[in-house]
Amino acid sequence: MEGAGWLQPLTFTSQPLSRPLVSGNRGPEPIPRGARQELLAPWVCTRPGQARLCGCPPIAAPFAWAETETGNLILTHILWPGSVHGFVDVNRPEPQRHPRRPGFRKMLTVAVWVALLGCLQAQELQGHVSVILLGATGDLAKKYLWQGLFQLYLDEAGKGHRFSFHGAALTTPEQGQEILAKILESLSCPKDVAPDRCAELKDQFQRLSQYRQLKTTEDYLALSKDIEALVQREGLREAGRIFYFSVPPFAYADIARSINSSCRPGPDAWLRVVLEKPFGHDYLSAQQLATELGSFFQEEEMYRVDHYLGKQAVAQILPFRDQNREALDGLWNRHHVERVEIVLKETVDAEGRTSFYEEYGVIRDVLQNHLTEILTLVAMELPHNASSSAALLQHKLQAFRALRGLRRGSAVLGQYQAYGEQVRRELHKPDGFQSLTPTFAGILVHVDNLRWEGVPFILMSGKALDERVGYVRVLFKNRAFCVQNEQQWAGDRSRCLPRQVIFHIGHGELGSPAVLVSRTLFRPALPSGSWKELEGRPGLRLFGCPLSDFYAYSPVQEQDAYSILISHIFHGRKDSFITTENLLASWVFWTPLLEGLAHEAPRLYPGGAENRHLLDFEFSGSQLAFSVQQAEQLVPGPGSAPLPSDFQVLRATYRDSPLVTAWPEELIAKLADDIEAVAAKAVQRFGQFHLALSGGSSPIALFQQLASGHYSFPWVHTHLWLVDERCVPLWDPESNFQALQTHLLRHVRVPHYNVHPMPVHLRRRLCAEEDRGAQAYAEDILALVTNGSFDLVLLGMGTDGHTASLFPQSPTGLDGEQLVVLTESPFKPHHRMSLSLPLINRARKVAVLVMGKLKREITMLVSRVGRQPRKWPISGVLPDSGQLIWYMDYEAFLG
């Protein structure tokens, strides 16, 4: 604002304004006496039926008038025309002259001046915001970001915020300014803004926007100085700076370094840095990128964008749950929800983007981010205060941590036929190159908590499918039985009709965002100002039901996701973005599956309607499989090679003991079957079954298999013991017992008095010798297990030859009379408790599970050595009178 020298006696005439008085960051120009211009208009922030001055107390009615003694001040008939951004039209018939009352007129004049000056101060307090768009001439910026920034200006400029917009890229200034001018010219206004008004607003925005080349630290320093000079020249305070990174992630670190060293705002202003996906390729790369960015920016300064969180139907999930708590409290759980489907289907293929797709594929591109974020919105516990960003983010993190680990059997993969040829052509691959990148994926996810135990969450996305549509569908169980025939159901709103809540993200038959609730459930509450009931559309059916079966709502005004998110960035709403903790938790969940599927051949499909039932899949327990088991070989490709399922379980010997080897899925299934057989035999003979289980990552798949597919297992007669334990509290994620609890005990009915965790945490101390935890565990074993001989002990083998928590070059537990010992591990956490080798060798049967290509080298080494437990503790495993069986997958056995 260029001072306040422009303030003149207020005058209004019936002549229409030819242009707004607020242009860019300047205040209204001086008003010639006698000219009827709307001086008040730029300072009136109005709503339908009400006028108020810039955050000042509302004017009582949309009609008000006053005049000075000389008749120079008249304020009449302020109307809200439906336009936006703080500008109003003043339509006025000639007012009737009231009797002159000098005292009254003077008092009213003073009141108006005081209100105006107060508003000017309120405007100044908002301050100046600089928005720097990096990659300003790229595709994302052209399609969405500049339009989103223009919408931000339209929404906020009339509320006293002052802006400058800086488009930055590596392009030369001349070329960049030319490209930027074309982009800005293509911007559009909301539908309710008249064309001439839109042209004025675009002109204002263009004058506030400039292009500059940012390459070096000096460029960033010059930018900072220019912003400071602009703010000082206008007599404003600086509110903050937004840097939007619309650039590849490999450029993040250099840009972040330059911003941090040369372009941060002053201490009284905020900094917000906006980051676009991909945020890494796996857990390690995401962690590395997060560490780099964390060295330059604080967590509260970073806004990682997942644009699906800005889509109106997705953004409505939590408010919907909050506004309908009373109706949903008894329904939103495992007792009533049959399943949840989260789907994003596309008709387009990856042509022109194969370089990106070859690196990321459909899981990294869509499921790891968009669909998983949506899953957490559905599954997370709703905090009492749903408007608290911190509480929402914390509850979302808890939902991430409750996701059950995925394995290869949790996924089905596909690839449209033309993809391979597109890759060879665009990436110049040889004719024989066959890509294994999936362009379609269906994933089965389970949430391991009391609310969602056993409820399948199905995530599905793919390219070259039969329709373009996105939705979240919560399907409820239906326990009703209807005596009358189906023709009577609809008219009576029968309880036998499907019951579902659908968040329709967009496209499809409906064609727009929507929230739909079956009329057999409840009438939902939605914000009346922003959502409206959908009009009936005869003939339209969704999931087999006519639209009339739903309470259906759509947004009053559709908004682009980026416009919504940019507004949230401006207002500092962190709950619409991905924190570092949530990002890494997501990668912890997805990385093991991605590694396991790296060499999996996807099923080929022709694309579009011709896919027919080829990609249909079904689930049983935690297993997912295509419904059509034998796909027709349409063209030569990855499917022509032998698949893992084509190989049978092989039997051989290893170290003079039986060896079972197979692909991981078949191996785990075989081991689970064998354990159940041993359990049934032990219960039949002795009335109980004592099973000792090792920790680590390998047994987790076994725990999940036992939990999901072995309903005849005699759990009620089973005692579960631990072979080893880390010296951490039992609730710690590092605890072996915690893994057992999460992946097995929550899902089977083992009497609590039959579960025997190792006593590593006594008297608030961990593995203290004086607490005699090891001796106490040994005594429990001797008291309950006949002769201390477990019916079955499950072991693993480390890459250094250790087993249980018995490590090379350490004599502890390798011989002697101690049954349970405290040991030291070379890996964190270092302190451990373990069964001793003599106790392990008392077992009636010992199974050693070895999986993964990292075990290939130690497998070869151990096969050639004799019994040398001090070098390789696993070589000392040989039951005194029992049986030893090795279970190895092909990667560990053959490499």
C-alpha cells in the first residue's frame, strides 16, 4: 500500500466503475470530487444478505446510506452479486433526501472513517506472501499449478493478503517469460465471474507474476533481496514464502541447500516448502531423501503433496465420519463391514511415459501413495477433535503401523500386451527384452486392530482397463432375510438391499465427485453450504443399484484438487499432506512386497473391454488369486517362461538331514502343514503340543499362514514358547514376542496361560543378571515340558551362521548345563536371551527355515563344514534323539 495519501472525502455516484480500484498491491487511487466511484467496494468483504468492512463488525443490513453536510458522502444499497474476492457492486437508485441533521451526519461520517481506517490496519496485518514456483514451465505447472495459484489469489487477495508470484526454471529469462505469458493467458475464472471481470482479475494476476531464472545460489540470494525490497517499498510486513518444488526429486537437495542458505525469509515470517511425489523408490531411498531435506528444513516447513488428498470426495471422508459419528459409531467396524474397496481405474496406457513407468510401475505410482493414503482415512481412529491437524496425523500414523505385512500371495499383477513393445521402442531396448513391470495390481490388505480384524481392504489400480473411474466403497454385511420376492424390495426400501457407503472420486457413469449412502443405512449429514443432493438420473445404476437407492450428494461447486491443496498450504493445514513419519511408515509396509515381486511375471491382458474376466480376482484368508486360473497365452512374452507355481516342492538332503526346498509361498505352506501334522500327533499322544518359535523376519510369513489357513490346528492344546528374545520391552516393535502377537496370537485362540514370553523385562530392568530371568524361564520349561523336550523347535539361520541368539565366537549357550542363557549380539539390540544349544537338541523335531538370496553364501558354506558350533552355531544343531529337517527356498538353496 503506497501510504494513505489517497484517502479523500467519500463520494458515490450512479456512474458504473470501469475498473476496480484495487489493482495488484496498490490501494485505490485518489478520488476526484464529484466522480461517483465505489471507494468502499475494495474494502467490503461481504456474504449474501450481509455487508461488513474487512473483518470489522458487520453492517446491519445490505442497505445503508449517509451523507456529509455538503452532500458529498452517500453510501447506498450494497448488494452481494455472487462475485468473489472482496469486490461488490453498488446498485443504487437516487436516494431520498432526509432532513438535514448536522450532528447525526457528522457522527455517521466519523463512524465510517473509523471503520475504514480499522480495516486498512487489518489489511496491513495480513502481510505479503511470495510464492515461488520452481519448474514453472513444466507440464504439471501448466496444467494445474498456475491455475491453482490464480485461484489462491482470487480467494485471498480481497481479504487483505498481498502477493507476488515468481515462476522459476532453468529456461533463459526471455524464453521463460514468453512461455509464462502464454500460461497466464490460458487461466480461467470461476463460472460465476463475468467475462469482463475475469479479464480484469487475470490482468491483476499477470502484473503480480514474473519469470526468473534460478540456477545458482546467487540467483536465490538476488530473489530474496528483490522480495525484501518489494515488501519494504510497499510499507508491508513479510508474512511468508512458499516454494513449490515442481521438479524431479534428484534436484531437491541442491534447491533446498540454496533456499536454506540464501532465500529464507526473516525470523518473523514463515517458510513453506511444497514437495511433489515420487518420494523415493523404496524405504531406503525415501529415508535418504527425507534425511537430506531434514537437514535444510524443519518438519513443519515441509508439505508433501498427494493430490488425491485434495480431491473433493477424498477430502470429505474424515468430515463425513466426524459429522455422522452417531450413525457410524456402531457400524464402522469388523462386526458390520464386509469389505472395503479402494479403486482407481484408467483407460489410458503408459505410452510416452514408459521411462517413468519402468522405474516405478503401478504399485509405486498409485497404490503406495494415493490408495494407501485413502485407506488410512477410512481405517484410522477418529480423534475426538477432528479439526486438530496434529491429532489427525498421529491417528493416521497409528493406522499405518497397524497394517499387516504383505507377502507375495497378497497381490495379483498384470501387464497390458502393448506395454512391452512400447518400452522397447521408447527406451531403445533390444527385440528380446521382456519387461516385468506391472501395469495392473490388486492387493489384499488387512488392518491388525480390534476395529478392523479380519476385514479385507482391496486396493486395485491399472492402466488400459475398461473404464476410467475412482471410488472408495464400504460394503456392509447384510444379515436380513426377506420373504417377499426381489421385485418388492425396492419399493419398500427393503433391508435385503445392499448396504454401502461410497465416496465417488470422479469419472465413471456418475461423472463427478459424490458421496452416496444406501437408504437402508441412514440419512447422512453433509455441509449444506458446499454439498447438495444429486438430482435423480433415471437409468443410472451404481454397483447394481439405481441411484434412487442412495442418499446422493455432490459438491455445490467442483474444485480442482491442486487449488484446494494450495489453499491448505497457504493456511498451514498440515493434515492434508504427508509427514516424514507417515511417508516412511508407508514404505516400511510396501517395500518387502515390492522386493518379493521384483522378478514376478505379470499376467498379460489385451486392454479395454477385451480384458473380460481375465483380471478378475478373489481372496481367501490372506491369499489373493486370479479367478481365471489358466490365462490364455495371447502373445509371446514373460508368461511363456516357467512360473514359480510350475515347480513342485523338491525333497533332498542337506548335512545328512532331510531337505525340503520350494518357492517361498509353497515352502511356507508345506512347513505350516508339517507343523500342524506334528501338533495333531502330539495332542493325540500327550494331550498337548509344545512349540518353540524363533524371532526375526522369516517366521512372519509362517505365522500369517498358520493364522489364516489352518482352522483345524489344535490351538487350545498348544503351548507357545520363544526360542530367543531381544532385551527390549515386550510391546517394543523390536520384540520377537510383539511379532508373534501381531501376526499370530491376535488371530488364533491360544489360551493366554499357554503363551510363554521370555522374561526379559523384570523390575523395570532389561535382562539384568540379578533378576534371574533366564533361570526362571528354564524352570518354567522343566515344569511344563516333559524332560525339557519340545515337540518342535523352529529355528532360522543368519548370514553369519548364527541360530536362535547364539552367535559365532561366543561360547555362551553352546554347551554346558544351562538351558536358557543371556547372550551378546553383534547386531542391535545387542543384549539377548536364548535357549541353549543343549536344550534345542533335546527337541523331538527341529525345523530350520532359511529364505532369501542373501542366505545363499552361508548355505553353501555350512553344507561343507562339520560340527563347529563356535564358528557356525547352526552347525551344532543335531537333536539327540529327534529329527532335524531343513526348509529352504530356491533363492537360498540355488541362488
